[in-house]
Amino acid sequence: MTSASVPPTPAAAARPAAGERGTTTVADRVIVAVAARAAAEVPGVAAAGRRVLGRPVDTARPDRAPWVVATIAGDTVALRMRLSVLYPTPVRAATEQVRRHVAERVGTLTGKTVGVIDIRVESLPVPAAPRRVVQ
């Protein structure tokens, strides 16, 4: 069994190189969404509870992504995040892991370089104990 090479089609041969075909623009909200999702992927990290006039009105929610704001200048991104670290997860270790993971995911998925990630830990909620059912 032999394999024959197929000559490129005229359309493929006439196509310009990848760098010459145009530009790709990543919307700011996409960078925010990627960063929020990446932070939520870190074990022991959850969204901070919602606040109204500085007062908590909700508890931390592991099913929601943390709050993120991005400032973008060219190919560099600065992020501000608000999140909760579930007790008894070490806060320093969790925030360092969030920084590493978010920077890696944002860089991989968007092509942007993350310069600074400011993290504000809003709370250390205790995970809810499973409900006991007495029979």
C-alpha cells in the first residue's frame, strides 16, 4: 500500500500566511469571564457573598464564579478579584494558587499577559454540614 501526496488546492495555495490574514480581538468581558472561571476552578475558592451598602446579604456561593474586574492595556491585563476562601483552606496558599492558575488560563485562552492580580478575600465561610436525617 502506497500513499500519494495530494497537491494543495489553488485556494489553499493562494491563502496568505496566518499573520497576514487579519487580527483577532478578545473582548474585555471574555477576559473577565475566563479569569472568573479559572478562579472558581481552584479548590477551596468560592464567589464572595453579595453586599448591599457594604452589608452582606448573601453567603459565599461555591456554585458561582468570583467577582472580577479587568483593566486592559494592549496585551497586558490587570485584574481585581473578590472571592471567599472556604474554611479551613489556608488563605495565602489559596490566593497564590488563584494567581498562578488565573494567569496561566488567561494567557493560554486569550493570548494576553496578566501583570497584576489583586485579590480581596471577603469571607472565610464554613462549608455547610450535611443534614442529618433521623428515622
